[in-house]
Amino acid sequence: QVQLVESGGGLVQAGGSLRLSCAASGRTFSTYAMGWFRQAVGKEREFVASISGSGGISYYADSVKGRFTISRDNAKNTMYLQMNSLKPGDSAVYYCNAYSSGAGRYWGQGTQVTVSS
């Protein structure tokens, strides 16, 4: 069982920055690949970024490359998403995700990010 809790969302002006956090429960955090997804109003949920269990390998959606950075601190059971140069198109509910081939996939409740012009 894994529980995920996102935080750090809020309202920010275009060009600004925001850092999201995802706190995870469990004793095997480092065995899970982690990721961020987002869903805007009226849109499908889309992939944003992911990171391997060790934190050594990361992937990003083309729309956020160069602006967002995913990271994790396994000692704190926490994953982060540093979002810079935010655009109105980044406005969405951001969801934390954890995946293990053995345990399956888990989702957080989401945190709202709103970017104003």
C-alpha cells in the first residue's frame, strides 16, 4: 500500500515559478518509479515527467522540457517538480504517481496549479 499526498500548488503569474511536492508513505519508496501527470479542465490527463527509483533517469513531456525539473529525495520519501517559466497552458490539476511492476500504480489526490497572464 502506498499513499501519496501532493502539495505546493497555487496561483502564479506567467513567467513565475512553483515547486510541487509529493510525500509518499511506505517502506520501499526507492523501488517505485515516480511521475507527475496533469489534467486541465476539459482535457485528458497527460504525462508531465517521470523519474526512476534511484533518481538517475528522468523523462519529460516535450511541452515542459527545459522548464520543469523532476527530482526525488528517497531519504525523505518525497518527490518534487520544480516548475519555472510557467505559462497559462500549464494550468491544471497536477497528480503524483508511483509505479512498481510488482505492486502496481498509485495516485495522489492532486493539487491545483493556476497560471495567470
